[in-house]
Amino acid sequence: MNFFEGYFDTGQQIGSWEARCEYWGALVHFFHTGEVPDIASAEARIAFTASKPSVELSRKRASAGRDGGEAKAANAAKSEASRKKTDKQASGKSEAKQKQTVKQKPRNMNMKMKEKMKGEKTLLSAGEADALPYEAIVARLNEAAGTKFRADSAQTRSMINGRFAEGYTLDDFFHVIDVKCAKWNREPRPGEKDMRPYLRPKTLFAPGNFESYVNEIGGGAGVDLGKWAKPDDSAF
């Protein structure tokens, strides 16, 4: 198994060295056996749950490579080349047709584009979306904020999917949760607005908020700010 940089970075968020080693060891054990080991540390369990879908995909790819052998790889390459050729031909025809349509009906084309752009785009494929660590993210939020959000909520999954499609990572989600819970999860002072109701996926993971929150400094112990370690004075 290639030890992805993401697994190392995730392990670095765990407080104790023993728990980190338990997390990394559990990944290796699961990859080679397919069995989920007993994990004593709560931090290691959460991190393993988040990484498990990616390891499962790696196991499937490795198994497919062994079962198929060189003949399967050759057939796959041949099929891929054929697909690319077909796609290129179809793309050329589609592009020519689109140019003609824009030239003849520019107003209708603009309306269609506006309709297509409405709402949040889900850019990940079904398989990629199923492998996302929804449970780990929602569990982190519920633990930090004392809430009971569900990881199978369609709206929550859509927003998590959207942020991963934009290139954000599991560490970014953990950072946003830690930072906003540290600032908002408390009794408001006299004259202050109570921000605790906004400790929810709808606010924290929304496309208009997430980037700002990722760039805020703060959060719980053990959070590695990395490239995001810069101040952000923008309003909520």
C-alpha cells in the first residue's frame, strides 16, 4: 500500500504518539486483511473511520490488478484509447453544433446556461461521493458543538460533496469545525448575538462561508493550520 500523504497528515492531528501509531497500524492491517482491528483510542477511531473508504478503494484497485494481470491491463488500455477516440470525435461534433446553436439562438443558449448554473454543483461522481467521510465530519461537529446532526442528511452530504469537489480536504473540515466551535459555542455576553444556532452544516459548510472559515486562525489543540495560517478579519 502506498502510504498517502493525507494519511500522514491526518495522523499528525492526533494528540498522542501512541494513538497515531495505532491509527497508522490499523490502516496497514485493514489494507492487507480487510478486517477492521480493535482501536482503543477515540481519536484513532475517528481518523480511521475517515480514512477507511479511501483504503477500501485502494484494496479494490490492488485486487483488480492482481486478478486481471497483464492481459486485463492491455484490454483496458485498448478500451481507453478507443473511448478517447470516440469522445474526441463526439466532442468535435458537439462543439461544432454548439457554435452553430449559439450563432442561431444566443438568447436561448444563455437561458439554458443560467438554468444549469443555478444551485450548488455536485461535481464528484457517485462512487467518489459514496467514499467521502461524511460520518467522521458530522461526528466531529456533534462532539464539538453538542449537536445531533445526521450524516445521512441529503443537504449535508451535498454541501460536503461540493467542498471536496472544490479541492478542500478532511483537515479543512476539522479546522472549520474547531475554529467556529471555539468562537461560537458559548453563552453570549450582554448585547451579543447567540451564535450557537449557527454551528450547523448549513452555515459552516456553505460555499459562501467555508473558504472564509478555513482561513481563520484558532480552533482546538493539535490543529495544524499549515498553508491556512493567515488572519482573516472578514465579517460573518
